[in-house]
Amino acid sequence: MPLKNIFTTIQVSQRKKKVIKTILSKEQENLNVTNIHSIDKKNIGDYFCAPHHYFDELKNTQEDIFNFKSECKMTRKGFIDKVSRNAIIVGGGGLLNRGGFKRQMKLMEDLTQKNKKVILWGIGHNEKDPSSFGKVKNYNVDLQKFGLAGTRDHSMPGDYVPCVSCLHPIFDTTYKVTQEVGVVFHKETLLVPEILAKFKDYPSTSNTTDLISLIRFIGSSEKIITDSYHAMYWSMLLGKPVVVVPNSSKFYDFKYKPTFSSFDESIKDLKKSSEYSGILEECRTINTEFSEKVFNYLDL
């Protein structure tokens, strides 16, 4: 690794440690609420998987989970102040069992021991090692320490709470099917030309597009192939048969199973896929009921 990159890595690590140490040294309050998640508009699933989008009680409460390492001192100070002063809703997204979120999630766990109200809403495991796929048994935090713990992983500890994005009204729209197969790529796959070339004859999009365009694309497709978790989830909400090329453990613990495949075999495996029904209504009911628990717990 070049010396410049090593120096940058050290600086980032020092900023992370300092922010966490500062937060843990402060007296903790629960004055209002902050919804922490990955605010990434280039990953539409990460952006829309947080409850602040869907409840008036949580409007304008968002904070990016990566702000604790920001180069900007004021951004880091804002993160410290929001976390220290407010109750915390963490989620959604694949924030557990993932190196990039390990320190933040450990901080949230530690804060629960300082009378901080911390809620997990629709988060799940996200291990990248293929040997873990379908085999995850434990999280890297203790869910019992949190005030409320709702995870999108059906077979894991905690209340089962699928991604809150099901509450978006866009899923009430009816779409005319105009194409047999639609392919939705994860943003990282867009950097792999040989994979894109395999599907050059099929309509495609990615999770970097805007929500309206992506849901319209899924809705107008008879069947979906994807390596994006939320494209899988949203396809199921719309009742679409979906073939998934997994790139993380997260795909294996949703209550309803897609057809798992590879990019080489996915077209052939479309014939194995089946339609879904009733998932949208079920997921909305679960999230609505969980929101009542959350708002009671937070006195909102």
C-alpha cells in the first residue's frame, strides 16, 4: 500500500477512535430521536431503508452512520451531539456482521449500558465470505441489550421486522408488464464488464438509479434477475419471480426465499422461479405494529 494511503488510513482510524471516545465520555440523554443509517443516494436501497422516510414522528431525524469518520470537524461534532443528546433508531440496512459498521454498532451496544434508548429497526447481517452464506447463527452485537430489536433476518434472534421501505406508496402503483426479463445490478457489479456483457441482450438497470425508475422497471418486468438485496425484496413485494445472485449472507435470511443462482446460470434458472403474493401486506403490517412499540418506548 502506498505511503499516502497508509497515512490516510491512520488518520481515519484516529478520527473514529476519538469520536467514539468522546461520545462514551459524555453524559447521555434521550431528548429527541436520531435515525442513523447509511445515507447513500447512489445505493437506493440503503437510502430508502430507514423509517424517517415513512413516519411524521421521525421526519428530519436522519444522520449518516459514516459521519463519525468525516474529514469535516463540524460533521463529526454534529454526529457526536446527535448521538449523545438523543435516543437512537439504527437502521435499516445490512449493518450487522460487517467490518465497515463494526465500530458504530459496538458504540450503539455500549451506549445501551449508559441509559441510552437504542432501537434496531429492520437491520440484518451482511457477511461477505461465501462460506457464511446460509450459515450465520450469531450477530456481532447482543440484541438483548437494546431497548427494541427488530431485524430483517427471519431465522435470527430479535423480532422479525422486514425492511420498512415496504411502506412507500410507490408499491401501490399497478404496472403494465412490457418485458419478459429485467436485470437489476448492484452498483459494484457495474464495474465488471464481463458480467454486463453476459446480459447485453436483456433490459437492465441498477440500484444506483432513482426509486421511481427502479420500481417502474421491476413492475414492467415479468421476472427479475438481481444481485441487489433491495431489488430482490422489492420484486417480491410486487409479486415478481426473482432469481438472485448472492454477494452476501443477507440474501439468505429473508422469510421468503428467491431462486439462488449465478450470473452464468441465472437465465436458465428463471424457469425455477415462482411468483409471490401477500408479502407487501404482511411486511407493512409488521412494520406498522413495530412502529407502535417504538413510539410507545420513545414516548413520541
